[in-house]
Amino acid sequence: MSAQSIHRVFSFATTAKGTSTSSLRSLANCNWRYPFVRQVMPHCAAASQQPVFSYSSSAVTAQAPPASAWNGKGTQEEFMYKDECILVDEKDCIIGHASKYDTHRFTVPQPKGRLHRAFSVFLFNSHNQLLLQQRASTKITFPKVWTNTCCSHPLHGYNPGEVDDSSAVASGAVMGAKRAAVRKLGHELGIPAEQLSIDSFKFLTRLHYCASDDGTYGPQAEWGEHEIDYILFVKADVHLAPNPEEVDAVKYVTFQELTSMMQSSSGLLWSPWFRILATHFLEGWWQDVDKTIKTDMHVDLHTIHNI
């Protein structure tokens, strides 16, 4: 199924969930652009439990899913509805949650989508080579682009929790983002969880960026990313079994090989977030991967880089 046919996809009936075809069609036509969010925890507080929000629109009334384990079953289109991204303001304070569909729509009422949390994993092997992936051609946003090892979202409403409060960010612990990373490394690349200890991930810093997917959908693209991206480094030799729904190809590279691949003459496409990170930060982080992961040499917990 092509990414261009996504509007038709969102019209399928899901009567088992109690949502009518007409309601889904309304969503696909962007009537669910401004869910009204009731904010229960309005400030960037160091709370021990994740905030709870409810939201509704003329098309649907929705409640957060009950806390449960994420099972990874479903299509790209189904994940667009059932995965709830964590909405934040520009200071990374949690203000609510919304579906992946809603957060990634770039439309007239929300031309930059809805700012939400993400993470980017950079996984290195024992030879200090970085694992790259090429996103699947069937991905709805940024298909076929090359990027870092894994890029996805911590989610609201699951157990174990993936929502980090301000104290977790200030300490660098961000266990929620790290749990999400282990979950998606398994889902996208088939890496067994037991091969990646939560404690082996190093949280370096955050990046705030916004990019429409005009490479896929043209200058009036109605899909894109607007994220505060948590950068996670990890070093391990792992087993790979890529999920074809998520990944078209994988490749371990040295820094020199990556530099060559990113030349315009290569004809390769690259994700906007990875290009920013590779241009501004990656060489310094990569020069001594062990020191980057084992020390705080490159850790910057207080800055949200806005590039």
C-alpha cells in the first residue's frame, strides 16, 4: 500500500472498536485537527505518575487507552490511531497526548502538526560502526529515507510507562524513553530485549525540529514531523531480524562511509532529523564512542537544541 493512499486507508471500518466508517472518514478529512484537551497536570512537574488527559471532537469522543503492554501487532495505519504520542510545549513540558495521526498532520489549522516527544537511537557495534536503517517504502511519513538506527516515539498509556517527568529528564535517567527505545528496536529490527540493557543507553541531549514530508507529498505536504527528540547512544553487538513493515535495509558504517553516503551524488534520501544531527553533532560524539557513552563528556540535559 502506498503512502499516497493513506486517506483511503483511514476510511476502513473498525466496528469492533465501536468507531464508524463515517467517523473515520471525517478524521481522514482532517475534522479531528483540534482535539479539546483537558489538562490534569498543567505544569512541568516532577510527578511520579504520568498525567492523565481526555480529549474529544465533533467526530469522535476518545479516552486514553488503559495501561497495558504494547504488543506490536497491527499495520502502519492501525498504529496511526492506537499509538498515543506525548504532547509537549517548547520547554518539553507535557501538555497532553494525541494519536500519531493527529500529531503528524500538517494542515491549515495546524501547519506544523503538534509538537510531541520522540527518541533517536544510535547503536554502535564493537567495531564502533553505526547501524543505519532505511525506512520502509510503505511508511506513511518519510518512506525510503536512510536514518539512524531507530527513530520513534515514547507513548502515553502503556505499562511499563514511557512518560518521563521533569525530574527524570533533569537527572538524565529518562527510563520511559529508554523503555520505548528497547520496545521499538525489537519491533523494527528484531533485536531481542535481553541484548540491550536499559542501563546501557546514554541520554545525551534533546533536539527540537520541524519538517514537512515534501519529498514524498510535495510542497503542500500534509504530513510531517514536529518533535523534541531525545538522543540515545548505545553500544552492543546484537542479532538483527528487520521487520519489512518498518525497514527496507540496514547497514553498519564507519564515519567515513557515512560521509560518503551522505554526499548528494549518492542519490540517497536522508531523514531531516538525522541530517541535522549528523551535520551539527555526530562527528564529535562518534570520535570516542566509549567515552561518549561511559562519561558525561557530551551530555547536555538542560539545552533543547532548536535547529
